[in-house]
Amino acid sequence: MDALYAIPQLMFYLLAGLVAISSLMVVTSRNPVTSAIFLVLDLFFVAALYAKLDAHFTAAIQVLVYAGAIVVLFVFVIMLLNLKPDALRGIRFSVGEAVVLLVTLIGFVIIGAELASPVPEGLPAGPLSVAAIEEAGGNTHVLAMRMFTSFLWPFEIASILILLAIVACVMVARKEKPESGKHNLKAGAGR
Amino acid sequence: MNPYIPVLVVLIFGVVLGSILSGLAYFFGPKKYVREKMDPYECGVPKVTSADEKMSVKFYLTAILFILFDIETVFLYLWAKTFDQLGWLGLVEVAVFVLILVVGYVYVVRRGALEWD
Amino acid sequence: MGLNELGLNVEWLQWNQFTVDLVAFVVKFALLAGGLLQLPPLLVWIERRVPALMQRRRGPNRVGIFKFRLYGLLQSLADTVKLIFKEEVVPDGAHKVFYHLAPVFCVFPAFLVACAIPYGPDLNLFGYVIPLSVVRVDVGFLFIFAIASLAVYGVTLAGWASNNKYSLLGSLRASAQMISYEIPLGMSLIPIVLIYGTLDLGDIVKAQSTFFQWGVFSAPFSFLLFLVCMFAETNRAPFDLAEGESELVAGFHTEYNSAKFAAFFLGEYVSMFVLSCLAATVFFGGWQVPFVKYDTVVALMGGSVNLAAIVCHIMLVLKATFFMWVYIWVRWTLPRFRYDQLMSLGWKFMLPIGLANIVGTAVVLAVLRFR
């Protein structure tokens, strides 16, 4: 039976590894569309990690908003700007850069291990334990209750942030003067 | 049983099925290379311009607005789930939230950002 | 013998909730996948016979076995075989990997989403309760939305990888349309969550136990919004701008032929089926038999929960069939929209109505429930 209990642990390492690999692919691919697709995969695996932590709502939102919406925007921008693989310089390291990168990475690992060292034993207790959340009506329910009571202000401020983003994106994409904005697509539309 | 085990299995099944379908003709179909056949389809005439034309900025704008309203919808789902427990308080909170976004929506419409011409 | 030595506990292999769940999952999914794979040939046949009826033509009626023509039912089978044995022409300049990957992205979300629909009330076999949905997660139909939103990549990649300007334009149009109508689609179901207080599709069906509790009566505007979005999300007429033949040849799958073309069809028809099931589940009582309560159905079936489940399952299939019929009916009735009309319908009409619908429903419910 010990083997069965090891499976969740194994799943975590598997998923974490997949996240790391796909993240690396995102930043090292020379084709921007390849990067975008690996980003989708990456976000999907992160969602799987959330799901593994019983954060069902966060997992669903991760896929819905990040993988299903934000990367769509990235893909559109890639197509809009028509980025070609040739137009981008591939990543080539000199020996010095590679050493610096390696040292930095090792440093991060050490700092991360230091920070993470006092690992609490077992699962969290109290009102946020898995059992208590199930008791209170499930992950989504508890999250919603908290958001609309304890975290009311952040929620309302989120709406203002979204408003600002709406205004900003309309400003960025605002129409240019018709004289300068002659586009062959528009001319071909015939309307 | 963890509810995500079936999800994983179905996901793998879907990917494998899609790949098999995608590859079927490669194994069963004939392969006769003719230079002209490999041209991009352009209703029979030789290719005039390549497919690299830049696309309208409207698509990009649509995608951004989609993200923003998508996030809004997600927040509303959370509220709808706990509507009965939150009562009037929740309704007022969400009314304020929606009102602020309606301002943004009206701005978008007024600026003509949703006009496709 | 032997199993204990391999480190596996024999008790684990006996019938318990876990093994029952596992076996039930395999059986349910095999049945579902088998059924879904039958869908495209059948629907293609219907989609050719029905317009023929509407336009007083004959439609495909030749292919059959020997003298038995079976109303041309085997035409689709012949077409499938033909598609598989066709030469696959990958255009020069296509991005090879994504060209082959795009159909996969169209197929797997559709199958995954189909698994989240409750196809009937719980079975009770040998004392174990078996729910009739393959996948059931905590977030209910947010799961469906999340997975369905990935289908955009199939369309986008197909267009981009083909190196054809019609494909690219078609895919951009299709993906912009799909994301635009995802918002009203999401908004249309919020009143349902408000009314029934749950995100779980199984619970939503159970809450619609009497005829006038059906979603279509408690949230009529939601139903109308949902109905329009159904067509837009699957890129079906009157919103099939993505493949407007008159301007874009075939849209995003212009450069696709042979079995890959069939894969796109599979994805399209499965998502049609899923959205039909979803419409039936959320707005038309799902597997509930109209005018008859579930308990009465069980009583009529001689107290057998399993027989009642079969009856209820047939009810759901009938309701879903109705919506698929609507898909085909509308396709041959309404002309295609123009792209700017489509976008302004989505953004300027559906979105505000969706929001107003949410606020209106919430206020009415608040007055009714909280005073």
C-alpha cells in the first residue's frame, strides 16, 4: 500500500517537471507560435498542479482565463505583427554568460531551499484544511464566501483595474487618421 | 477515486484519437508528388501574395476585451454560487462591480472600438 | 498467489468503491466514446438528407448493401472510407508540426467536455451507486467552459500553419468569433446558477424535477442567449463566417483534406452534440421526463432504479436530438451573417442583454428570497 501513497508525491514531481520543461521550451523556442503553444501546455500543467492541491476553482480559472484567453491574445499579436522565426535572434550563450546563469540558478535553488526548509508536518489544520473545506461546501464555495466578505475591497478594486485596462486597450488601439491608415485589407473590402 | 484520474485518461484518449485520425491518411493514402499540387490553394490561379499580410488591429482589440470581460464573468460565477448565503450584501457588492465595468463598456462603445468596418 | 509477493495487496483488487468506480469509468467512457464516434457519419447523412427534403431534392440515396439502399445511410460510411484512403496533401510552406497538431486540438476538448454531461440519474448496481457522467469535478460547468475554451487553438493553428491567406483569415475570424461569443455564453448561465444555487450539472438537473421548474421557464432570456451562442461557438450557420465559401473557400481548413478533414468534422459534430446536451440539461430538465417526477418514473418501472435510468437517458438523448435538429434546421433556413453584423450582435446586443439578464434575475430572486 505504500506504493499507492507515493503516487501523489510522484504526480507532483512529474507535473513540476513538466511545468519546468515547458517553461524552458517557451523561452528557448525560436518560433513565437511554438512558444505560445508551449505556454498553453505550461499553464495547463500548472492548472493540474492546482487541481492536485484540491484548488479546483483556481485550476478551472487557470485554464479558462490564462490558457483559453490570455494566450489567445498572444497568438493574435504574433499573427498581427507577423513575427517570423528568422526575425528573432536565437538564444546563444557565451561561456561567461552561461557560467553567470548557472551560478544564479544554483543561488536561487539554495535560497529557495533555505526559505522552504521549515516544512510543516502533514496537511494544514483548522478552517482551511481539506476536510473542513469539503464540510463547508467545497472549494469554490469557500473561496467565494471569503472573497465577498473578507476580501471585499480587493474584489472591488479588481473591477477598477479591469476598467483601467479597458480604457487603456481602447486608447492603444485607437484609430489612426484615415489618410495614414490605408491598409490593403481595407481597400480590398469594397464596402 | 480522484475525479481528475478520469479527466487525465479522457485527455490522453482524446489526444491519441486525434493523432490517429490526423495520421490515418498518411499510412493509407497514396503519395504522388506533383509540384503544382503542393501550392497553397488559391482557386486555381498561381499564388499572388503570400499569407504574411498583417491583420486588422480589431482582432487584437477583441482578444483584450474578451480577457477583461471573461474575468468579470468568472467573478460573477463565484458570486452566483454563493448568492443565497451572501444576501443583499453580495448583491450590492456585485452591483457596484458591474456598474464600474458598465462604465468601461459604455466607453468602449462610444469610442467606436467595437465597430468593424 | 503471487500478487502479495509483487507488493500489491490482494484486498485492493476486490470490489470496493475504488474498483467499482474504475470499472464503471472504463465502461461508461467506452460506451460514450463509441457513441460519439458514430455521430459524424450519422449527422452528415442527416445533414444531407434534411436539406434535400427541405429543397425537394433526393439527397444521397444510392449507397447501400446490394439491393437494400437504406435511404443512402451508408453514404457516410463510404465517405469515411474514401477520406481515409485519400492522399494527404500538405502544402509547401506549411508549418509541419502545427499542421498535424491542429486537428488534435479540435478533437480532444470536444471529447473531454462530452464526459462532463450527466447522461442520466444514478445507477444502483450490486449496492454501489454509479453516477451516469464520466467526469464529475467540483467546479461543475466551469470545467466545461475551461476545456471548451481550448478549442480555439485548433482553429487558430490550422489557419496559421497552412500558409494560405484564406486559411489565416478564416481562422482569425473564427477564433475572434468564438472568443466573442464565449462571454455571452458564460453570462447566459449565471442566472441558472443564481436560481439553482449550484454549478454542478447533476444537481441542476435534479432541481428541475417538475415541468415548470425547467430552466427555460425560470430563465427564458438565458435560454435565448445560449441558443444563439451555441451556433456561434460551433461556427455553424448562420454564423459560419469562418468558412464562408463565397469569400474564403473553406476558411481555416481550406488546406486540409483526407482524414484530417474528417477529424475537424468529428470535433465539430461532437461539440455540436455537447452543446445540444448542455442546452437540454440546463434548460430542458436534462434526463427528467416531462410532467413525470423521477420518483414516479421509478415507480412505473416497477421500482427499478436502473430501468428508470435507461428511460431517463433516452429522454436526454431525445432532447439533445431535438437541439441537433435545430442546428440543421437553422442552417438551411437562415442566411449567413456579415462579419461586422456578427461582431456587433455579440458585443453590442448579446453582452448588454446578458448583463441585464443577470442583474434582473438577481434582483427578482433577492426580493423573492431575502425580502
